[in-house]
Amino acid sequence: MCKYLSFLFILTFSFYASAQNSYTLKGKVLNINNQLPLESATVYITTVKDSTVLEYTLTDKNGDFNFAVKKNEKPVFLKVTYMGFETFTEEQKDLTANKDFNNIYLSESINTLNEVTVKGEAPPIRVKNDTIEYNASLFKVRPDANVELLLKQLPGLEIDSDGKITANGKEVTQVLVNGKPFFDRDGAMALKNLPADIINKIQVSDFKTKKEEYSKDQAASDNASINLTIDEDKNKGYFGKFLGGYGTDDRYESSFLVNFFKKNRKISILGSSNNINAQGFSQDEVFDNMGGGRNNPGAVSRGQANGITTSNLFGFNYSDELFKDFQTNVSYDFRDTQTENISTSNSTNFRPDGNFNTVSGSSTNNNNTSNRANVELEYKISPTMRLFVAPRFNTAESDNRSSSNSSTTNIDNNELTNDSRAESKNRNQSNTFSNSINFNKSFEKKARNLSVAFNNNNSNSNANNLIESRTFFYTRNDSIIRDQNIRNNGVNDSYSAEIEYTEPITDSIRFRVGVEYNFQNSITDNKTFDNTGNEFNKIFTDLNDLQTTYISSKQNSIAPKAGFRIQKNNLTFDVNSSTSIVQYDNNFKYLGESNDLNRKHILPSASAQVRYRVDRSKFFTTRYNYNVSLPSANQLLLENLSNPLDTIVGNPNLLPRETHSANINYRNFDFRTRSGYNIYLNSNYTNNDVISSVFYNDDNSRRSSYQNVSGIYNISGGGNWNKSIKQESNLLRYGLGINGNYSFTKGLIDGTLYGAKSIGISPRVYLNYDYGEFFTVAPSYNFSYNETTYDISSLNARSNVVHRINLQTTSYWPNNWIWGNDFGYTYNSINQEFYLWNTSLSYTFLDKAFIAKVKIYDILNQNQSITRNISTTSVSDNENTVLRRYAMFSLTYKIQKFSGKAPARNRNMEGMDRGQRPEGFGGGRPGGPMD
């Protein structure tokens, strides 16, 4: 404890001591023509000698600025920039006292009005409309850092342990490089693998669909997009890395990534192979592809498979401007994974007359192979017409084997009611083609616009499943034995076409009309054959009529729609509505009979949105949506007898589901104080929701169907707050957040309808401290509590509590050495408590071209995977195979060359900290105004 207190004292003292040598500069920035304040003008201090940026801020809505600058006894410049205005510059002999600059006047730029670009010194931050542009060269990063570390230095941007990026309270859903995807639009590849020192600017803006982008319309979503522009003198050359590693228990990893740049052309090739659960290509700076990496609690939530996975990956990406105004982006990846897992489950299932317990286990071996190709073609036909075409192709093949067993016992009398064992082999193949076409025509009149969109998705699949099972029912002394071949063929086709026209009524009112056509067709043909041979010579020719089904479903719909937008000053109000006229045709063939269910539906939908910008940093948004959706064909008609313990029967009388949803969001990020917060509230209310209706037999086998219930609702809310403090070489980022939810659902068992109320809360707090290029320390704490109560006395409340404490440390001293540690403690109220400690030590040599590294995963050999799922009808505790302790040695080789120049090992990193450049480092690069 004394060590921790000592560390906190030293940290606090260093900030306090630094603050004693700081002085406050303040003033107001005005338009010289009309005396109005200029909001979000960039105010910054640079040295006279070499233009190194010492500190910066932005003006508020009143044009005021107020910021602290450390003591400097050498001459400096005060500079003020604003888009469309001349830069203001005033020399100061030194910074040795507080100073009020009073009013600073900016005049409009003649060059900007004449559309002449004059290159000059670029400020750290520039704001234009809904875009914030950061000058990457002026933000400190360590040598050889990747883009992810660069983004963490930018005010307003946060990256959590799951890799989720938020920009000024908005979730970032798209990351582009020079305006194009770098393999994928979520940017995971770019963030982890692009060197920070090749980036010129980072542009953060509202995320827009292609239709919104082409029509220059305001973004409808509340998400953000990041565009990384590569430095002009780095946009010709190549860089890459090659990694190979081998460790204990025959653990291994290997990967390579090579990128070639030449102006608009970019070619990237990558590959990887490992057996440490790294299924993608996202190398961590310290732990490479080591499974679990930085104690990432979000790995499972993002879809990582349970068990231990061996994976192989190869891919390439090509983007270019083949001819003027014609952009091309092509990517392909091949993936092959093999996952082995042993899982156990202990479930309590609810019945009004007494609960029962099911214990089950399985051993699985799943092999999956896929080929995926994506193409994006964008053509600017004329200044007013654009065309975007994006075809996608995907083939997948899986070969899965499993063995499972289960037993069910009544809890009241501990009586065994049934047990089962099964062995299965399943092979599945699928092919998918999808396409998206967007055409946009803008007109001379501002905001007048015509857009046409077409989308299709076509897929087919076939599966061949061999299964042997035995289910014994003790209450009736009977068993069901099956040795079958199940063959399933499926087809899914969907097409949609939309045309929309926007007409401005006035400068602030726009009216939209359009129509959308949709067609969907799906066929599922399931045939089951019994073995007519013997155990050694199996012959599957005897069709089992009870387990053979055919179902087809078609939807034809046309939906006229209309809406309007009122945009006045800082307020935007949108209203949209549509009515789908649907012909819904379903056919079900079973036991030689054909059943048709053909209906017409009129499905209304409506939405409204209010967005209000209080000022440059404060935004308020509220939304409401109403929609009606149809039950699936399976829920209406299908009868499924494949599982002896659960027979499923459709309900043709189901009604369409009605959903009301509303949300409120308020966010505020102040660049002057480098702090911000975001609060939100979401709600959903559903009528005619579709739930399972279960009837249990004495042996606890069940017969399930579907029923409509109303009064289902969910309310969730929360917020977060974060702040950054920078003093010389110290950078401290800290924050806290909380999320909570309350929901009411219903269950239907043995004809008894009951309600379940669930409450959950998950606060979190984190801190990240960087001391120059020497070390980083990042502690965090996460807590979650979930409880479900039921409104019938026979069902007891169920709950779960999880505590997670994590400490990440990385040391970059002495030179060429990196030592990383990731220590985590997890407590789960379902009898789980363990520590997970990963460590890595690396040494860089031969001019930093080679990295030798030793890594140990799960040093204490305590890693576990136990989860609890609480639903309306059951509580289940599950445990799966996880990766345990291993050690690995790896060697990485890096290549890098740009425009025939030697790679820069650093950028103007020290300017923001010490007011002067360290020996051997250059100053800030000149840059022009943002386009």
C-alpha cells in the first residue's frame, strides 16, 4: 500500500510542480468586419526559432480563449487561425507572466475567397463545419508507434479495452485511409498496423451513408467517421513487418503485412497462422497476436469462439484511381479456422409446479473455411452526378464434429427424468452474392437532389448431417434411438429498389418523397433419412416423413414514403413516414400435405428526430421510431421433431409485432479544458411480441410453440466523463462511466403467463498515465450486477456479480527495450475467482529493424471461462475450454522506405512538452488549409 501511495504522491507532485511554472493567456477573437465572435478559432503558441508548438486551445462560442502555458524565456509567437480568415501573428519576447490580449481581430482571407490555396504553418487543430482536423505531426508519439497510439493522444478521442473508438462522445464506426477502406471500414487493420509517422492529418466528421455524402445532406446517424491522410512525402514507398514465434506446448504464431503506396495507388498483402486464438489480423504493440492480449474482456462479446482455435489467414487490398474521377477498391481474404472445445453447462429450468435441473456437456471440433471478396467502384460522372457500385462475394464451408450428453433431474425429489447421448458430423457449404448500387444527381438549386438505390442479396446453402442419438425417459421406461442422415438445402434471395427526390421549399425547409420496392424469397428443404443398414455398413435411403419438412416464404412489398426537414440556425428537425403494402405468402409441406398461408398486411412506420447544437461542443439529440414487423415463416408454420426433448410447432395466428423506441443523447466536449461527457437514455416498448409457449411432459420433455404478448419494455441509460491533463512530459487521461438497464419480459410455461423484471448496472473507472517515452501505467476497474425477479412465488430471484480489476504497464526504458505487463483480477459470484497475468519483454536491434521478444501468457496458469445467462425461463452456468499458460519467443523484421528517404524515427514530439526540439529531431511540417 505504501508503494501505491508513494507513486500517487510523486505523480501529484510532478503535476503540481509543473503548474507552478505556468502562466495564463486569455483574450477574445472577433471578426473585424462585424465585430462578431469567432467560435472554434485555433489559438496557439510557437517558438520563433523553429515554429515548435508549445500549447494550443480553441475559442468558445463567445470567442474567448483562456489557457495555461509553461514558462519560457525565449521569444514566441501567439497565432490565431480560423477557416476563411487571415492568420493573426504577434511576437512575445517571453512567457514569464500572465497576459490578457483583450480583443484580437481577424480579417477575411482574399485568397480563400478566390479559391487560391496558400500553404503555411498548420495549427494543431482546425474546425470546419462538422469536421475536426488534427495536425498529426504536432502530437507526441513514441518512435515506431502505430496509429492507435497516435489517436490516444488526441483530445476528444478515446479507445477502450475492446478497441471501441469514441470521438467527442460519438462512436466511430468507420476509419478510412486517404478516403478509402484499409481492408475493412471499421479500421482495425489500419489502427494496429499503420505507422504513426506517415500520417499527416486525422479528420473526424459525422458518419454519412453514400446517399447522404453525395447529396451533401446532414448525417442522420449519431456516429462518427475518421479519415487518415498520409503525408505527401510518405505516399510513395513501402513498409511492412514479418513475424515468427514458437513456444511451449507447441504454441506458434506467424504473420506478415506489406504495404505499397504510390500517390492514389495502394497495395496491401497480409497473412497469418497461429494456434493461440488470434482469428483476425490485429497485432498489439507489446503482445503481438498473443491470445487474450491485453486482458481484453470484450473478446467473447465481439464473437471470439470458445475453445482453442488454430487459424490461417491470407488477404490483399488494392485501391487506385484507374482514370480521372474513377475510384476502385478491391479486397480479398481467405480464412481457415479449427476450434476445439469442451464445454459443460448446468441449467435450472423453470416450471410453475417445480423446477428441474439439466446438466450437459459436449466436445466439439469445428473447421471453417471462407473466401470473401469485396469490390467498391465509385465514379464521378459529372460535377452533379455520382455512381457507387459495391458487389461482394462470399463462399464458406464448414466441417463440424461433436459428441454431447445431458441428464435432467427434478429438483424437488432429485428424481432423474431423462438423459441423452449424441454423436454428430455436419458438413455445410454456402455461397453468397450481394450488391449495392447508389446513383445521385444534384441540381443547380441548392439541396434539390435525386437519389436511386438498388440492393440485392442472394445465397444458397446445403448441409449434410450424420447423427446418432439415444434418449431415455425414466418416467415411462422408454427410449428413442436415432441413426439418421439429415440433408438441408436453403435458398435466400432479396431485392430492394428505392428512388427519392428532395425539394427545398425555402432555405430552411426541405421536403422528401420516394418509394421503395422489396422482394424476399426463402426456401428451406429439410429431408431426414433413417439408417436401413447396420452399424458398419450404413445405408440412408428410408425417408423419415415425421422429420422431413419443406417451407417457402415470399414477401412482395411497396412502400411510398414522405418526409421533411426543418433546418434553422443550430436546430434540425426531421420527420419521416412510410407505409408498406405487403403480400406475404407462405407454404409448408409436411406428411404429404401442403398448407398455404397467404396474407396481405399494411405496415406503417414513422420516425422523428431533433438535433440541436447548443454551441460548437454541445449537442442534444432525441429520436423516436415506430415500426411493425412480421413473424417469420418458421414461427408461423414449421413443425420440427428433430430433437426428442423439444418438439417445436408453429402458430399461424401470430400477429405482426409493433415496436416503439425513443432515445435522448447529450454530449459535450470542451477542447479548451480537454474534458467532456456524454449522457443518454434509451427506451423500447413492444406490443404483440413473439415468445415461446412451452408445455412440459412428466419426463421434462417439452412441446414448444409461439404466442403474442404485449407490454414488453426496456429502459437503459448512462453516461461517461473523461479528461486529459498535459504538463511537460506528463500526460494523464482519466474517466468514469456508468450504464444501467431495466427490462420487463414475459414467459409462458404450461399455460401460465408470468413476468420477469431484470435490472443491471455496470460502472467503470479508468486512468492512463504516460511519462514521455519512458513508461505508461493504466489501471481500470469494472463492476457489473444483474438481477432478475419473477412475479410468481415459485420462482426465486436470480443474480450475478462480476468485478474486474486490471493494471497495464509498459516500460520503454532503457533504450531499445520494451517491457509490458497486463495483470487482471476477476471475481464472479458463480464461484469463480482468478488472476490473469501476461508479460512481454522485447529488444530492438540493428537500427530498429529487428525485434526479439519473449512473451508469457497466463503466468499463474489460472485462466478460466465461466459465464451465467439469466433468461425469462432458465438460468444457465456455462464453462468452456480456454487457453492456459505458455511461453513464446518471437522475432519481428520491419521494412520501411518512403520516396527514397530514410524512415523518420520520430516526429515533432517534444515541442508540446519542453518548448524545444531534442537534438536530431525536426520541427513541425508546413501544411495548407483543409480542403
